[in-house]
Amino acid sequence: MPQFLSTKDEGFESAFQALLGAKREDSPDVDAVVADIIADVRARGDAAVLELTAKFDRLELDAAGLRFSAAEIDGYCAQVSAEDREALEMAAERIRAYHARQMPEDAFWEDDAGASLGWRWSAVSAAGLYVPGGIATYPSSVLMNAIPAKVAGVGRLAMVVPTPDGDVNPLVLLAARISGVNEVYRIGGAQAVAALAYGTETIAPVDKITGPGNAFVAAAKRRVFGKVGIDMIAGPSEILVIADKDNDPDWVALDLLSQAEHDESAQSILITDDAAFGQAVADAVEKRLQTLERRAVAGPSWRDFGAVITVENMDEAIVLSDRIAPEHLELCVADADEMAGKVTHAGAIFIGAWTPEAIGDYVGGPNHVLPTARSARFSSGLSVMDFLKRTTLARMTPEALNAIGPAAERLAISESLQAHGLSVRARLDKLNRD
Amino acid sequence: MPQFLSTKDEGFESAFQALLGAKREDSPDVDAVVADIIADVRARGDAAVLELTAKFDRLELDAAGLRFSAAEIDGYCAQVSAEDREALEMAAERIRAYHARQMPEDAFWEDDAGASLGWRWSAVSAAGLYVPGGIATYPSSVLMNAIPAKVAGVGRLAMVVPTPDGDVNPLVLLAARISGVNEVYRIGGAQAVAALAYGTETIAPVDKITGPGNAFVAAAKRRVFGKVGIDMIAGPSEILVIADKDNDPDWVALDLLSQAEHDESAQSILITDDAAFGQAVADAVEKRLQTLERRAVAGPSWRDFGAVITVENMDEAIVLSDRIAPEHLELCVADADEMAGKVTHAGAIFIGAWTPEAIGDYVGGPNHVLPTARSARFSSGLSVMDFLKRTTLARMTPEALNAIGPAAERLAISESLQAHGLSVRARLDKLNRD
């Protein structure tokens, strides 16, 4: 059974704080192992990657075999059914269209002082995409990481995906091809992250690494950060559904379960202003759990981390929602648009009962890589911005320097940075001499 | 003497790689100490902060004394000369005007399938700004961190600045007041970062922490990352000047020295297509070093990490510049605008000989917090974006769900995520029944 809470309960505040603070994931401390792997790949390149791949993925390769050839990818892509291909292509097209709108604009203007100022965006030259292998291998994640990179203009996009015992998911390779991935390597773990960050004889280094992975991958990304850029280190998935009683309890139950089935550490929360509806949803969850394929995952998640919170009114729901700062927020209420406008902290909002969160995982268009663990208070989902960087621009005329230079000189002197001041003064002196 | 390199030299490539790879900073490993300090502040709040402030800053306070009162700030501000105040206000106004243009726009549109999609930006609710005390206390850094936060719409901006032995820089407090900082606390070090991240009885927690600091502050920021957002961990400053022979060697020398005087680990590089001009600049640097106030800092920086690189033509200069990915790039060449357009990786570009880098440190308008250590390949300077986060929005109509839902269901099934598929299917079934 999930927790049932009501804001009317005396102990609500402490129970709610406990829910917010619950540690849902116990990451094993693998940092020392990962440090050794990275050092090994830096020192020995391909040879280290090949040995570690033989050890962890039980796969004997030579350097030439690290990369999937175009013909191999052709072969795997041909195994995908026409229906799956069509679905992937529709998803890719919609994700591309959404992210194309995110492209920021350059600017350059002249101000009153005669100074020309602005900025220019440019894409990261080369990016690396980590894709997990094994059981949780998601072609949708390939689309969600690779398409924003390509929309941003990343020239070289290298993907790594481990193929334990040689097992390959053809949909993952098709997703890579549809997304415009340039290179695919059959490696994984910390060794793949190290190869992307530092390069080997076969794999050229990249400037930015994104994509989900296990504890080893997360630790490796943390370690190479600085040498390259990385995306967020995502925690287990979360959904908050705010629903009034005029909803089908089964729809809401399925939406809650669609997060719970990801991971035993996932968290699904319902907030409603009708206790009986909350109970009906909980009942519907139990019923669905009896037959759900992934009930061995979704059941523990719902029991251990799920919650049904009854509020006195929907204004209370918004306050609680902002405190949760959910990764996914689904609003199944009468005026969902209005409520969406009142929410401040959420990774993604799904507005209205006809917008199940699963739409956002695949074909909605917005990115499904979103801030977890309350980090929507200060961070955003993956976007084209993650593959762009901004260079600021400034150009002074002699007149502009004459207008604003003395203030710079003054501040430089106040900070005891004499050369800063002199670099301005030397130019002003020339102006005054001429 | 700095290094003199020429692309015509046989050993150039390896010398250039050594220059790029030079480890300029040896950060002491303070992580264990910092972990203890953070745990102490989490456990004991104000009491821990007060004890650590007495220990490290030799300053006995009680909880009520942690925060500067408005009257105290008034008193310090009154000590600032009219000229310094005017210079600070001009700088603030120009920084504000530049950053106001960075505010990104919200979007919401309906696509062909009838799906409404978009995003909304919102400010971080509360931000913390770290300001170093002691010798390198820079009011300009207060402006550069606080103004973007306030332009973004951050409601509560709390600043911490250590005051060792009670020493306060009035300009820092005036900069805070001009920037709209809401609270100022006289604490520093890892204990200040912990207080901002986790809160104490006196200091409410924030959602994002920015600002420079020593090795303890940097380690503390790394440790609280995740609980709160942080800005980049900046390394020592760098400048690359690309200059042709039609420049005053003394101007270029002063620009190189204005980075070198920051820090013995700073790096100043000149690239020129005229070896004699390069020598003339090096001579001018030596001459200025004889009298420069901070020659004890600038001299070692220039000797140990400075370089004068002669290229055969300016196209070579651009290639080398992109490999360096400098924090600051100054273009003192005939067609500086054209060259600026060809550069891909740089934190900030200063276009033309009338734009000394020092202008950008104070009054230009763009931010002076910029990516160091080659990270301009994948990251950007501080901006209003650092204090904003994006919530993505999606709203389906029944018709839109009917159009794109089946593809989502298909992909969910291919990923063995049955509940995802069922959450779409349940709604499609209702549509088909009706």
C-alpha cells in the first residue's frame, strides 16, 4: 500500500517532509573502480577498452571491431518491422520539430555609448551519447539525446552502446540512424565514457557527453566533467498527478504505474481534493498490478514510494506540487491550463486528462530527459541549449572607450589591479594626445 | 621569459600541446575537511557556522550578528567616494542593460496534429552568491553575479562574504546594494556554502549558489551540487591576444599583463604573424613588469605560462585559437570583425585594439564570469540563463491523442513498458467507444 496523507492530518507536515526527503536510491560507491578504469583507458587506449569489454561484456573484439560498420547497421535496421520503423520516424520528426524551435538567436547591437555588444551561439564540435545496453535499452532515449544535438548543429555525434554477449537491439541502431548519429561503438561502462572523453587510437575524443547509465557510468561522467561537458546525472523517475474526481481512476492509475514500472526506486504521487477518488485510484492501481508485466518492479515502487495526498482545495495542491518540484506533472483538473500557469517548479507539465505522461516519453515532441530529485527548482530538461555555447562579443570605438573607459579604470584601481587600469589609460592617453 | 614558439618550428606541435595541457593549478585536496564542515553545519546550524567563523575568520559573532543590518550597510556605503560610486553605478547599469537582452521567450503553439506544445521559463526562487573576502575582494564580481540573478527575476538573493578579523570592503557592500542583493551575511568558506545549501536557524536555504572562491569553497560547491544548483568551478584566468604588427606593443603588453596580474597561475598568450612584433611586445611586458604593482604575481605568471606564438598567416591563428578555446580572446587585427566571425570556441571576444579586455571586466556589459581551461568548447559564461529554468508544456486534444497515440503505444511495447502503452490505449479505447 502506498502512503495515504491528508493536509488535514495533524502529522501531515512531517509526513510530507519525510516523503520529500526519502532517499530512494542507494548508489554503490564505485568511484575507486571507475578512477582505475579511466586511468587505464587514458594510458593504454584501445587495448584497455578491448580488455575491459571482454571482461564486462564477455565480448572479444579487435580494434577494427569496436565500431559498427555501415553494413552491420543496415543489417540490424532491416530487422525492424515497418510498424516500429514508422513509429520511430514519427517520434523523431516530432522531437525534431519541437527542438528546432528552441534554437536561440544571436544578437549584436550598438548602444548609446557607441559600444557594439552581443553574443553568438555555436554548437559543440563533437558530442558523445551513452546508451545503456542490457535489459533497459530504450530507442526513445537515443532520439531524445541525439536529435537535440543534431538540431543544435553538432557536427560529429558518436554513440556508445554496450552489447553484452553480443546482444544488439536493432531498434537502438535504427534510432541512431534516424537521428543522424555519425559513429556507433559497441562498448559501455566507465571505459566507454573514458574513451569518449580522452579518445583512443580508434575513437576520437568528444567535447560533451550525454545520456543515462548505471552507477559506473554516472561516476565516470562525474570524473570526466571539466575535461568535457556532461548533462545532468539523473535519479530515478517521478510523476505527480493532480486530479479531481471527474476523472477515470483507471487512467490515473495507469499514469502512476507508467512511472512505477521504470524502476523500484521510481516515485508516483497522486494529489486529489477528493479522498474517495484517491481511494478509487489506489484500488485501480492494485487491480492493474495483478496483471501488469512489470509488476515485480512497479509493485515495490508504488508500495515503498507511492503516495495519495488529499488536499482541501486545488490551491493547496499547487503549493505542494512546487515543494515536490516533480520531474513530470500531470494536471487532470477542470481548468488544467489555468493551473499550469500557476505552477513554478516542474520539469514537464502534461495538461489535461488527454495528455498521459507516456506521450511525452515518446512522441509529444518535448524532451523526456528531465530534472529529477527536486532539481526542477534550479534546472531544466535536455534541450538544444545543452549542445550550444555562447560567445559574448564586445567592440569599442575610440569614442565609446572615451565614454566608459574612465569608469573601468577607476574600478580597476579600486580592486588594486593596476595593469587593468593601465590598459585602458594607455588608450585614453593616445586619444587625448591625438 | 615566456615561451617563444613558431608554427614553422619542427617541434611546434608537441610544444603547443604541452602549452595546452600544462597543469597550472595544484588544488590542495581539501575534500575530507569540507565534508566534515558541511556535515557539522547540517547537524548544528548556526552554532556550527558561528564556531567555524570564530576559528577561520577570528571573528566572534552571535546569531543576530551573522547578517549585516541595513544600518550597517548604510554606514559602509557612506564611506565610498562619489567617484567610485558613480563608476559602480555606470557598470551596474550597463551590465543590467546587456543581461536584460538575454531573457529568453516563452512559447506555446498548436501543431498539425492538434497538439499544443511549448515551454515556460521561470526564475530560481532563491539564489546564494559567494563573494571572497581578504585580498582579492572584487566589487565587480558582485555586480556580475547578482545583476543577472535579479534580471532573471530571482526573488531572494542572499550574499555571503567573509570578513576576516572584521575587515569589510565598503565597495563590496555598495555593489550588493546597487545590485539588489536582499541579505548579506559575514561568513565564508565551506561553512557559508553549507549554510546556503542546507539552511540554518538564521539563514534560509537557497536553490542555486554562484560565485568564485578558494579551494574550500570550490570543494563545498561540488559537494552540495544536486541539493542545489551551482555555476561552473572556474580555473585561473586566461587571455589570448591575436595581434598584427600595426599595433602598439605597449597596449598589447598591458592587456597580457592584465590577466597575468590576477594570479600566478593565469595564462597570457600572444599570437602574431610578425615575429619582430612578438619580440617588441615581450620587451614591452618586461619594461612594464619593472614598475607594475603586482609584478610579484604577474611576473611568475608570464614567465611560467606566458607564450608568444608566431604564425605564418592569420588563418593559422584562428585554428590555434580554437584549439586553445580561450576564456578571453582579443583581436587586434585589421579586420577584427571578420576574424571574430571565424572563431568557434571562446568565452568572450574583444573586437579591435580599442577594446581592451579590462573593459569587459567592469563596464562593457557582458559577464566577466567565463569558461576557463578550454571549457569554452562546451560551456558559456554566466548569464540570466543560470538563474532560470524551463518547464516544458504539452496538451493533447482527444483528436491529437488519436493521431499520435498509437505510435507512442507501439514504442512503449517495443521497450517492454506495458503501463506506458496501456495509459495511451485506455484513452484511445474510450475515444473509439464514444
